[in-house]
Amino acid sequence: MTTEIDYYELLQCERGADDGTLKSAYRRLAMQWHPDRNPGNPEAEQKFKALNEAYDVLKDPQKRAAYDRFGHAAFRQGGGGGGAQDFGGFADIFDNIFGEFMGGGRQRRSGPARGQDLRYDLEMTLEEAFAGKAATLQVEVAATCEPCSGSGAKPGTSARTCQACGGQGRVGMRQGLFMVERTCPTCHGTGQTIADPCDSCHGAGRVEKQKSLNVNIPRGVDDGTRIRVSGEGEAGNRGGPPGDLYIFVNLKPHRIFKREGTTLFCIAPISITTAALGGEIEVPGLDREVAVVRVPHGTQTGKQFRVRGRGMPALNGGAPGGGFGDLVVQIEVETPVKLTKRQRELLEEFQAIETSEGGANTPRQSGFFDKLKDVWNELTE
């Protein structure tokens, strides 16, 4: 009985080793056990062959996947000997591995192909995203041919079993060590051929047409939101199932609001007097109601005020606080321009009082210049 050494052990690597690690280990060991460096040493020759065999399998993603799951048995036909040279059953092993990720094992007959998915880019305003929208889309699709009902055969006739693949839709061919299955080139995977094609679709079972589709876009969608409309993509080939339509939402920039998730942001300019004395400002929301923001006296530029529940609705109603985000209002104190004579007189009077009080009303300004003086004195010492 021949003892089979684990390929990873041969290369002195862990099972999760990446391609670079495997390659580096192989080069190092191959140089060590190369027959030219070990003349007359049959053990070195066998070791060198085993290293080549191991690396040949592990450097190939498909072979490695088969080896990781089935070990050396992945490369033996019918469970017998033959080492790594027999790959007769590899197609079945490959399907067992990857079929799990593709919804099941290999089907011997492909059947009519599923139609292509379609993409539709829908441009919306922020107001429409807030309220939701009923949209009518005009989509160019490959639709089922009505005269032949998608069969591709002239009405009154029917398709025949493909003689090239025996109705399986796939044909096998050997490529080196592998038995590879490919889509039948005669029937293109349908398993059937059409002797008398439909005049309308010329045997395709589909025709290009423009379709009008009514869809409801839910409120709360964001830029990049993808909406799937099942079965509204292109019709499948010769009666195959249709694909899906994916609507991608593109939101136009808004002139007032910016959005981050369910939170709305806006900048509200206020006068110097409102900032100094305090007051109230009104911000119209996307819900067409006014949000009142109370500004305390002494408010500075950049101060933010949060109005709960006046932001964007969450898609599917998932936001805290009743399904709506918040509105954040950021204050920007605006310096007056085009002063009247009286306004200038009052401001000059205020400035004189402000100066005489030593900057008590502007502590940040006074503190800044005090620090600046200290820096200057340190530099001049």
C-alpha cells in the first residue's frame, strides 16, 4: 500500500497559505532537492517529483479546491490508483464543490436560458425621495415573442430534441487531464433545435420592444438605492424565465439641504443682532411645515441646533423616533453690508463702549490676541 503524503506537508505550508507563500516554499524546496544538486540520489529525485506534483495541484484554484475537500481521492478515477494523473471524475467533483454556492449541483440539461437583468437609472429630487413617487418607466427590453409564445418555432410547429447533445444542452470534451463540459454549440444550451423558425423573432423567441412600467418608489430612498422589480427584465431565450429589473436611484443636489442617511443639514444665516440678542428663526422643512429654531443670545457661527424628527424618513420605516431622522440647522452669522448713516453711528458707538470695557463681550477675540502677544514676546527674547 502506497503512503500518500499531504501536499501541504510536502511544501511545509499551512492549509490556508496564500499563493505567494506556496510559490516561495516550492522554489526553496525544489532548489534543495533538485537532481542536479543531488546526483545519484534516488530519494532526492522522488522528493523533487513529489514537490512538483504538490505545487501543480495547489497553485491551481480549481484543483486546490478539490484537493482541500477530497484529498488525493479527487484525482483518482473510480477510487483506484493512478495518482495525480487521472482526472476522469474531476468534473463531477468540481460541480459538487461549486454547485453548493450556485444553488445546487450540476443539472445535466441546461434548458432555456434565463433572461438578462436590466438596469434603469431614475433621477429624483430630494422632495420626491422624502414623499415617495409613483413613476412610469419606459424600458427597452427583449420581450417574449407573441406569435410563437417564446418558443422560437413557427406557430403550428415545435422544436426538436438536439441531436448533438441528445437534449442535454451540454457536450463533454477532454482537454488534457480534464473532462470539460460546455454549452452545446448547436442548440446553445436549450437542448432543442428549431427546423422552422418563427417569422417574427427568427427563432430567438424574443423581440425588442419598448415597455411601459408603473412602479412605486418608496419614501426614504437615498442616492444609490437599488430597487429590484422581479420578472421585469428581458425575457428568457426560447421560453426561459425572465430576468429582473433593477432601478438605481440618483438624487439631484438640493439648493438648501444636504443629506446624510436620514439626517438633513442646512445652513441658516442670521444677523449680528439676532446672534447677539437671541431670537427665533423659521426653517421650512421638506414636509412643507416650518421648523422653529430658538437661537440663544451670544450664538456664534458654526453652532448647530438639532430638530428631532424633521429629517428624512427611513426606508421601510426603520429610523428611531417614529421613522424620521433629524434636521440639523447650522448657524452662520452674517456681517451687515451697505450700512446707513444711522447704523454706522450706532455701531461706532457700540465699538467705543466695547473697547472701553476691554473686550469683555468678545472673550475669544481678546484671548486670541493675548496668546499672539505671548508668542511674539517669546520669539523676540
